[in-house]
Amino acid sequence: MRKVNFAKTFMGLVLAGAAVFATPSTQIWNPSTDIQAVNSFHLGVDNYFSIENNANKPYAFGTDIGLTYGLIKDLEIGFDIVDPTANPLYFNAKYGFAESESIPAVAAGIFNAGTQKDVTDYNIIYIAAAKTFDPVGRFSLGYYYGNDRLLITETGEKANTGFILSWDKAISEKVWLSIDYASGASFYGSVSFGGSYSFAPNTSIIFGFVIFNNRNLNSNNTFTTQLDINL
């Protein structure tokens, strides 16, 4: 869900403990420092699905329908419905300051705040900073921390902390590109890349590809489409 101008579940399974994202304003995968404008809504519809090795490792996530609202200046709140899942409701929030000529943008927030204790309450808290260097683009650096009972490796070891890196750039009024990375061996760790095209001033669609760090937890990489509409 890019909002400048993740809810995920294993394919075909309605599992209470499946990996899911309820996303704030993001790049392709990671949270960004962008904040939804005051008194405006953002509707996002995100899908992730494998496009290779589908004969042996078909993989897809539940559809994430999310709504974000700019509550006050510099603060957004949101929720996502992720289906098909047993516990589809997730919440997110973010507070931040815009970039200026001398200082970077800074944002802190939480996402994947589910309603079932130690089942869907991933509660990933993060802080990130971003600075634009023309003409190269914007670079972001951040850190995240989540529920150590859910952000784990395939052997049950804690993998609930890590850093996030991203680059993004609007190369025209309609086209935007991004690469972002999340460290860690939980389901969240990945590198993604792609871009978006704006059909109208308030409507765009992202096409991207996600390569997971731990293929024992995410059995296949995924293509993603993300429809974004500002209301």
C-alpha cells in the first residue's frame, strides 16, 4: 500500500497462526515514513501469489483489504480484513514528521496488531527515517521489534528483531519505483522490488516481486499486485 500522491496467509489454508500483515503506508513490503493526509482515507487491496514452480510449490496469501485514515496531522490509523483466515481483523497506526531540507523524515508505528493473543498479535513496532538525495531518490533505514512467540524461525528460535532498508523514486508523475529489504529469519524477512503506475491522481497499482529470506517458512517467492485509492 503506497500512499504518497501486507496481510498474508498460506495458500488455501484457513489457519489461525498463519503469517499475516496489516499494513500502514508502505513501500512494497516495509512501512514507509509517509503519513496519510488529515481527514482523508486510503483504500488498499493487496494480493501475493507465486508465479513459478507452481506444479510443486504453489503459494499465495489471503487478500488484504485495508482502510487507513489520517486522524490528525502526522498521525494515521488503520485496519485490515484478511480473508480467508480464521482471525481476519488487524490494526495499524503510525506517527511521524515530514522530511525537511536539513532533517530526514521520521516515523514510528505498529502493524500486524491482531486480535488473538499469541496467534495473530504479531505487534511489529518500528521506527524509520528517510532522506531524499536528488536525483538518486529517497533512502530509508529502520528497525523493527515484534512478538517473540510469533516472529520465529522454523525451529522455534526467536527472530523478532531486524532492520529495514529501502530506496524509492518517482521517475515521472505516473511511475514510481522501489526496492526494500527486511532482515531476519522469520516469515517477515525479505527483499522486494517493483513499481507503480498511477491511472488517476488518486489511484495507482503496484506490481512487485518478493523474495523471502527463509524459504522453510515461505515455501515460494511471490508476485504482488497492490491497488491503492486515496479517498
